Amino acid sequence: MSKSIPSYYLMIEEDDLDTLRENLLYEDTVPAKLRVGKTTHQIEIGYRGSYTRKFRKRSYTIHFDENDYLFGAHKIHLNAEYRDPSLIRNKLSLDFFQDLGVLSPNSQHINFYRNGVLKGVYLQLESVDEMFLKKRNLPTGPIYYAENNDANFSLTRDDKPKKSRLSGYYQACGTPDDDERLRELITIINKTPSSAFPQKIEKYIDIEKFFCWLVGAVCTMNNDGFTHNYSLYRNSETGLFEIMPWDYDATWGRKVSGGIMDHTYVPIGGKPDNKLCYLLLEVPEFRKMYREKLEETLETKFTIEYMKDKVLSLHELIRPHLILDPYKKNKIELFDQEPEIIFQFIKMRNHFLINQLKLLV
């Protein structure tokens, strides 16, 4: 793997930068220019994330003009990965999902400059939208982002009724008519008798692909990934919803805060707050399908042997650039310990899940 990563150069007026800072918690965007390679793009830029907006190193969303693209995208995200000492967990996770056959955003590390000043290593993330589908020759269909813990496939949260069946979801693309199909899905999950549930749910969810996603979420142990940090896409040809990962930096043994997370924290069936996971695993034939997919992954892909080169290649790729990152250069010793922490997590998590397979009989 090449030791270089691309450099992105943002040119923004100081008054516009002040506007973003003054409206830190809002979705405001301001005009700017972004040079990538030999091409300069006219863009709109704004901060992204929730609590991460208050960090010293902030993340961005970049919108291109209607007839302009970057790598076939009208919109990209630049993640600071500020709390992840390795800066690779998000990409490692999204690539892992792709290996499992799950639709997942492409990503790459870049050097980000603002008005000529290096702001450090960022992770560029592909936006999951119409262009995401078009690049993969997938049928059109609505896409929903699970924005918060209301997106738990239930009618309640913390035993309190939600405002609506669509609470927690943001439609990234689609029409108002598409919302009704998602409402139907939530209703089927919550109102269908257990005897009729297996037949009905198969008309709404691609069960096999859902379990591929669940395997990835359980192995990487994204504690937040079961009630948000995912997106839904309804394939217009099959009529079925598929689930995709999003924001997977707090994985591979690290919490959102950056601290160590115990390898047993997330159960083998995912977090019970996700009502769809719970109900699917109550069905014997579905539970068997999940067990077989998980067991195969534990033998083949979620192993140190399979992941070692991927981890070390990413670590080696960004290390020379991290030394220059103004927010990370003083933490290089911690960065250098991260591959071993990830390998230790894989070893212990793999062993834990193998021992827990008996719960899926």
C-alpha cells in the first residue's frame, strides 16, 4: 500500500468560518472552495455530528453543486475521528461490512488543509444517497438515516410512547409516499402475532442481508449501532428494506469516549433495545440462519489472521501523516499501541462469541 494519502485544500472566508462557529449546533452551511488534485470545486460546507461539534478537531459535511461531483458523489463527509486513538476503526468496520456482503460506504483517509493550514488526518466518508445507489447500479429507493435511539423498531422508547412511528428517522432521499412503507414495517414489527410474524416480516425485510449486518454489528461491537448509527434502504425492485452501517468509530474494543470497552459488553444477539433483532431471533429458522452466518464469520473473517494485514496496512499508511496532525501528534505513542489493542479485542471477542453460540440453538 502506498505511504501517501490525498490532500484536500479548503479555502473559506474568515467571516463565513465565524458564521459556522457562531452557529455551532445548527445545520448551517456556508460557501467555500475545495481543491482536490488539480480541480477546484465550488462547495457548501458545514459541521457534522452531535456532541463531536464541541471538540477541538471538528467534522464536516461538504455539498457540491448540482452538476459537480467528487468521486461520483454530490456530498461527502470528513470525519475527524477525534476520540479514536487509532483513527482507523471506522474504516476498518465499514470495510469489514463490505467483506460480509453488506452495503457499506466507501472511505479513505486524507490530509485536510484549511486556508493553507494543516488541520490533520481525516476520514472521508461516502454519503449514502441516490448517488450511492447509482454508482453500484442498484435500483432506486428511499434511504433513511437512524438519527437517534428512537430508531429502535419499536413504538416506545424507555417504556414511553414515541411521537410517531417514524421518530428517530431522517429521509435522506425518497418521497413522502415512501414514508408509509416504513410506517407499515414498524407496525408489522409491533402489532403482528408471533405465529404470523415470520411470514409477514419476510415481505418487508431482506432477512439474509439483515443477519449479515447483525453479524458485523455484533462482531465489531458497536454499542450504539442497534438503535442508531445505521441507515435503511428500500430496494424498489424487491420491495425489501436493507440495513447499512454508519459511524462505526466506537468499535473494535473502544467506547465512544475512547476508553476500553469490555469484550463481553454487547450480547451475541445484539442489544435487546432493537425490537426487530429480538423478534427475528425468537423465530427458530431465522435464529438458525443467524447462527450459521455468525459461526462462519468467526471461523473465517473475524480472526486475527484475516484482519492483521488490514489493521497494520492502515496503521502504517497514516502514521507518517499523524505525526504532523496538530491534534494527534502528541499522542503517537498511544497510536502505536492500537494494533495490539485491536488484535487482543478480536481474540477475546471471538472466543466469547464462540462460547455464546449455544444460546442460539
